[in-house]
Amino acid sequence: MKKIEAIIRPEKFNIVRDALTELGYPGMTVTEVKGHGSQKGISEVWRGRRYRVDLLSKIKLEIVVKDSEVEKIVNTIISESQTGSIGDGKIFIFNVENVYRIRTKEIGEAAV
Amino acid sequence: MKRVFNKKTISVWLLLITVGLLFNLGTVAAADPSGASTYSDSIGGLKYAVNFSWTLLGAFLVFSMQAGFAFLGGFLRQKNMLSYMAHCFIDSTFGAMVFYFFGFALMFGGSKLAPGLDSGTPFVGNDGYMLLGNSYDVQTIMFWLFQMVFATKTVSIIAGAVAERLKFGAYLTYSFLVCGLVYPIYGHWVWGGGWLSTLPFGAGVKDFAGCACVHTVGGILALCGAIVLGPRKGKFNPDGSPNPIPGHNLVYVVIGTFILAFGWFGFNAGSTLAATDLRIAVVASNTFIAAAAGATIMLFLTWAMTGYIDVPYICNGALAGLVAITAPCAYVAPWAAVVIGVLAALAMRGTIWLVEVKMKVDDPLGAVAVHATNGIWGMLAVGFFADGTYGGVSGLITGSGWQLLAQFIGTIVAMAWSFAWGFAIFSIMRYHMNLRVSDLVEYEGLDIHIHGTPCYPVESGIVSLGGVPIEEVRKADEEQTSLLERAMSKDATREKIYSDKLGRWVYALVKPSKATPKK
Amino acid sequence: MKLKRYSLSILVTCVLIASVRTALAGDPGGALTYSDSVQGLKFSVNFAWTLLSAFLVFNMQAGFTFLGAGFVQKKNALNYLAMSFMDFCIGALIFWLFGFALMFGGSKLTPGLLEGNRFIGYSGFLLLGDSYDVHTSVLWMFQIMFAATACTIVTGAVAERFKFHAHIIYSMFLCGVMYPVFGHWMWGKGWLETLPFGVGARDFAGSGVVHGMGGLVAFIAAWLIGPRFGKYNPDGSANVIHGHNLVYIVIGTLILIFGWFGFNAGSTLAVTDLRVSVIAVNTLLSAAAGAVTLIYLSYFMTKKSDIIMACNGALAGCVAITASGAYVPHWAAIVIGLIASLTTRLSLYFIENKLKIDDPVGAISVHGANGLWGLLSVGIFSDGTYGGVRGVIVGSYWQLLSQFIACVTLIAWCFGMAFLFFFVLKRLLGLRVPVNIERSGIDTYEHGTSCYPGS
């Protein structure tokens, strides 16, 4: 099993979530994060002076899925959240040792 | 613009202004600018003093309503809060300037309500520009302050319906025109001694504190603006069903309602312009009773209809009652205020359904429902419930239907006037300058793009240190921004399908493209 | 610690002395002042007006609180709120004890204020004896709000790094010594008011006395305390440390303008003086002009309509018109507001970038600079229709000279006294909190809790 951690633009979050739900993967963990890669930041104004803000708001999606489904989900996320502009985000794939469902005590792939 | 504002031009202008000022020697033309000839140590003089204090305090209270309007921005999303607050704040300042320069003169010239307001026709006034000459008089100026805070309320109503998607330049333009032309001219007809106030039916059109002049005019203009501007992205689905777009802070909404209700005492009770007119007690009580009745009926209605006690609706119900009682507050008995408040809230609820579901118009704050409908209802209520105990205004309950006819005419004229001007202003602006902000700006929020800073810069503890933007980065910035613009526009026009799984409309899936490793 | 021990005994002694004179009083019940006649009703109406105006000015404290809270960082918000709240309370007590007496003794404005000379007053201590009178109480009520405003202005400029205890002592000093003495010169029939040029220096509702003093003391305080950690880089360039909530800033401005109606129009102390309407309108027009000027200017300069600048502009207009509101025509109020907002913008740049003084809320620029401009504007734009004050636009230059002398005196007094006071306080107590506290937030250090406990 793999955990897909996707950092995407906040404006794209609803689109990505709807697409994933349509595909059949409704479960996810969502966090609001700040950060930047090579994106230079945006320009803001305070008390009449322009200045640069380099910590930008993003959304982090975390989904745990079976190995066979990773490619389909990653491609969906990429195609739904891509704009072509710097700051679209990144996707990281992690290995998951085990998964437990708390309500039914299922273990492994059945719990995903 | 840089060419106009260099050092040499500025110094030339300063020199001209100074010379001009220096030549203005001698005494100043005025009626009674210090109050010395109006006031005297007598009953008559004290009467002036008491009425001045009452009216001025009423004006200050109405000004404080601006903070209440600003707080209602809790209905909007966090990313657009600052732009709405900017609208409310600039309304009270920019609108005041416009009203000072010529709005007041167009509205009250010829009304003879105070010194220096002598020339005008039944259709438009023409005296009192910039409060100079004979209108530089303490009475006229007190009157100006009171009327100006009313004018700024009219413009603020429109801000609620066009929030979250209007360009700032368009906002300044419509503020200028509404405060300078639309509001004053209709106001002249009703309050400035114009043709509506002298209709031969009943006592003429009676609008005590501004149902028609402020709320109907403002509400209908808001409706026109919302129609021409179009709905927010994501508000309506392809089949026309509306989506709820929740606000970001309901504490602000409740506080805003409190501040508005508090200021409404000045709005209504101050409109007697005199504390020696003891009817102010009835006016103030009617005001509050209608607010309470409107809120209470919404409490029970939402409880019955949805099982939840819906706080925003209760607040809007109170505001609906306040709007509706604005015209009849001086003319009706308290029991009538209860009826008016209850029916006002119900009318508001009905209008929200009508505007959002039937007409498919997006009104973020419910401005049209609260102000337009209840402005109309309040005017008609005068014709129904006025009991003749004040001002010779008798309505249907005393057996006379003429007042109702006059009120009806006044309302129809207000609606026609506002619709005509509203569509004209907004349509012409849409043609020339494209009213809406770009899709990128609408998605990311007006605050950052138009005002340069988010409204709540730090939600969590993470603070970003800033530096001065480097010139070389600017070109790269522009490229990236245009890429983003194109992507956002594509999103805005994407096909949507109805998803049974989610029970709502979603974007149709695009063909997923394969991710390729870089060689 | 020594100060604390002695202050209690001083207080007890004062009360004992005062209690001896309690039997004597002016007219504490109002029965002698009021009568069912035109004169009596005149008192009633004017009392009502002045008291309501005092309540409006008190409302400005809420406005300042909102405004400053929005400008400071989230971790320091509670400290600013506490300073803003407490300086009013402490200032009120000190002003009652002896500040009012120093300020208005000898002015003969109301009963019990007979003794004083051109430099200081000395009657009306603890509002006892002949000053225990309804009319004097109304005056006191109105004046304390002004003193509280002056105190609060400085709080904004020293926020986020000032020791709370140092702040308390500073409030006592300002409300007890600095503000009353200068106020006496300007309003208590002191030497500035009775200058032989024009009609003497005029400051109608306190541009100089309240705002100018607040701003200039803020200048010295912010300079001596030093900038916040991380504000200035080694090469001297300034970093932006932005506030945490802009809703508070806009709401604070609206509440302040609302209260300013009481500040200016109430300063007639009488609604039988019908000039109040002109004053109220001038206040609003100046605020409006200031806001509109800066919203356009900020757009031309940065391509963004900066609402914070518009708020600062509105307040700048209010400050400047505070001196001249009663004396100028309306078009002049607009000009005054326009120039005030431009002064603020220039001053913000100058103080932050050239003088390298860190001012979180812009108090020095909004209040100090425009306090001085307000004083000068009386000499330029007064048109002679009220109080015999004639300015340059009607051909008289002497008033401007009086106003200029008042400006110079204000600067000398504020800079001198504030420098002495803060210098001594720095040696005795230390003005700043430790650096690591400044970085992690003063709220928990000084007050035990953060401003937003749950988050």
C-alpha cells in the first residue's frame, strides 16, 4: 500500500476532491499548509509599501491506496490541478507498512 | 499619470492655489455661520439648541451604522472581506464628498427647509452647492450632515449585492452617480418639496425616514447591479439550482445587526429633526418593535421550516423589520408596527426565494430582499396603517384610501427611476470597462489583488518576513500571472455534470494525462 | 518598590487633607445651577450635550483598541489591549487627583477653578471644595476623555516591546504633569491662549494639546525604546511586520470617526452655540477628504487601493481638523484633510526609512505630524465667522504667528519632557522586555495568557 501526499493550489482543491470521489476514492485527509518550492512568492502592500511574501498557502491531500491504483490517482490529480504556472505543487509517494480500520478492526488492504 | 505629477507641476499648482487664497480678502458671504443670530437666551433660542443637539446626535448615530454595514461582511468569504469593508468605508467618505459638492444642492435646493435653499423646481433643486453663500448657515449645515449620512447608506446597500466580483473602478463610478444624481433627484421629489410630496392624494407621498428614497432606490439599484454583473463563480449549477456559499464569520453578522439597530434609532427618531416634537418617543418605539417582531417571526419560521434556528435569517428578519418601519414609524400605532415587522420578515424570506431560485440572481448579503422589498412594503404600509394621529396622514384603517394611492404612486416612481438608472449605469459600465474582475482575481480573492493585502494576514502562528520586490522578477511574475489567468478562465467555462454519488454538480473529468519522468 | 511604598502614604495624606474641606462645596446637587427658566434650561441642554459628547469620546477608546489590535502581531495583541485599557483607568485617577487642577485652575471656566497663573493652575484638586460642583464635574468628565486619548496615542507607537510597568508609570506622568501643564497654557487661560498676536493661540478641540502631544511623545518614546527585533536590517532597510487583522483596523477607524464627532462638536461645551453643526460637518469632510486622497494616491503609487492608507488618511484628516473645525469654512476643511493625508504619507516614509524609528501603528505620522499641521491650519484657513479668529485667507497674518509659536512650544515641551522622563525611566526601570520574550510574544509573559487562547 502507498500513501499519496499531494500539495496543490487551494483553488484547485474542490475540483480534485470531486474528481477523486467520482473515481471512487472518497477518503482523504486534508491539511492547510504554507510553503514554497521555486515559486518566488507574491507581492503585497502594507502601509503604502510593496513587499514580497514568500510563504504561500497550499492544501496537502493525503490518501492511502492499494499499489495498483496509485498511477490512476496520481494522473487524475495532476490533470485536474495543473495550470502551467509556477506553484502548481508536488506529489510524494510513501510506502505504508500497515493499515487498520478502527471501527471494524480490519487490517491490511481490506482496511484501505 | 506620472507626467502630470512631477515636482514642477505640483509646485506650480501650489503657487496658484496660494495666490488664489491670498486674494480672497475681506469678509465671507454667509447667512448665519456662527449661530449668533439664530440663537438667543429665550425659549425660541433654547428650542434651536435642543433640536440641534437631537438632530446632530441622530446624524452621529446614523454614521455609526456604517460600522454595522461593514460587519455584515461576515456573510462573505474570508478572501473578499477587505474589499467589502473598503466599499463600506469609501461609501461614507467618497459619497460624503460627492453629496457635499452637488448632491445636496440637487436634492434640497428649492425646498426652503433651511436658509440658502431657495432656488429649484419641482423636479430638481439648484441651491446650496458646497454650502457656500446663504447656505453657509448653522441650520443648513446641520441639515446637510443629517441628509448626507442617509445618502451614504443608499450607496452601501448596493455594495452588498455586488460584493466579491465587482471592479473597484466600477464601484467608484456607481458611487459617484448614485450619490450625486440618482439618490438626490428622487429625494428631491419626496423630501425636497418636489412633485411627489405635493400630489393631491391624501397628504402627498409620505416617506418619513427613507423607505423609498434610501431603501427602495438602493435595493432596486442593487438588484440591477447583481443582474448585470452576473452571479459569483460556482453559485449556480448548469441546471440553474443555487449552491450555498457560506460566510466566514457569523459573530460579525450578529454584531453588525446590533450596531445597525442601534444606529437606526438615529435614522428614524432623528428624522423629526426636532426633539421638541415629542412624537420621537413613538417613532423610536415603533422602530424597535418592528425589528423585534421581524426577528421573532424568523426565529419560529426557520425552526418550523428547517428544524434549525437560523441566526443569519433572524438577523436579516430584524433588519427587514427595521427597513419596513422606516416610512411608517411616525404615522402608525405600535400594534401596527408589530404587523409591519412580521409581514416584512415574511416578505424578505419570499424575496430571497424569488431572487435566488426563480430569477437566478446572486445576492450575497440579501440586500435586495431586505431593502428593496421592504422599502416597497414600508411605503405601502403607510397607506394601510397610518392612523391620522400625526402629520395628518390617514391610511386605510381610518377609512381613507387616498394616501394608499399616493404611496403607491411614489413607490412605482421609485422603482421605475431606480430600474432605469440602474440598468443604464451598470450596462454602460459593462460595455466600457467590463464590470467583473478576472477569473483569477475572483478565485484567489479580491483582497490580495485589488487591495494588496489579505484581510487576516496571519491565521496561524506562521509569519512570513517580507522584502522589497526585485525589478528582474517582475517580468517573470507577469508571465506566470497570465498563465494562471488562462488556466482559471478555462476552469470557469468547463463542462459540469451532475454526480449522484455526491448529490451535487461537479466538473466533468478530463482525460488524465500521464506523468512522464524527465530524461 | 520605593515608589510603591511612598505612593500609598501620599494618597492617604491627600485624602485626609481633602476630607477636611469636604464640608465646603460649590453646587454638587445642581439645585442652585438649575431653575425653571430659560437660563436653567440652557444649563440642562448644554450639560446633556457635553456629557453625551464625553460618552462619544469615551467610545473612541474602543476605536483605538480595535485599531491598534489590528496593527500588532497576534502574539502581542493582548499586551496592546491591556496597555490601551489601563492607561485610561490610571490616567483618570491621576487626572482626578491633581491633573485637572494643574490644567484648569485659574481658568474660571466653572466654579472652583479660581486660583492659578499663566503657567500653571492650582485649584480643583480631587474635585473638592468649590470644585465639587455639577458644572465642574461636567467639564472634568469631558476633559478626562481627552487626557485618556493623549495617553492612548503613545501606546500604539511603543507596542510590542514596551514593559507594562513602565507604561503605567508613563501614563501617570503624562496625565499628571505633561498634558495638564501644556493644556493649561492653551486652554486654561495660560500664556499661549493670551498671546498678543491675533486672538492668541487657538486649538479648538486639541490637535496640538491632545494629538500633537501624543504623537510627539510617541516619537521620543519610540526613538528611545528602539525598534522591534527584526524590523531593521544591518544596512538600515526596513522590514514589513504586518498586523494580524484588518477588519479591526477598518472598524476601529469607523468607531473613531464616530467618536470624533463628540471630540470636536462637543468642545463647544454648549449646544446653545449653534456652530456645533459646522464643526461636525467639518470633521466629517476632513476625514472623507483624507481617506479619498490616500486611496487614489496609494493606487497611483502601488497599483493597489490600499485601504489601510485610506483609514490612516481619514484619521489624519480628523486630527488636523480638530484644531480648526470651528473656525474654517467647509471647502477649507476638505483642503486641510487633503494636506493632512499627504503629510501623513510623507511622514510615514520619513520616520520609518530615514529616521529609522519603528512605529507599529503610525501614531507619530497620523497624530504628531497632523497635530502640528492642525495648529498651523487655524492660522491659514480661519475665515473670521466664529470667535474672531481670522487667518491668511481673510488677510490676517498675526494668527498664524500665534499658531506657529504654539507649535514651537509644543515641540520643545514634548521633546524636552519626554526625553527627560524616558531617559530617567530607562535608567531606573528599563523600557524593553527581554529579546527572547519579544520574539515569542509578550502576552503570555506579561499577562499570563494569549489573546486568542484556543488557537
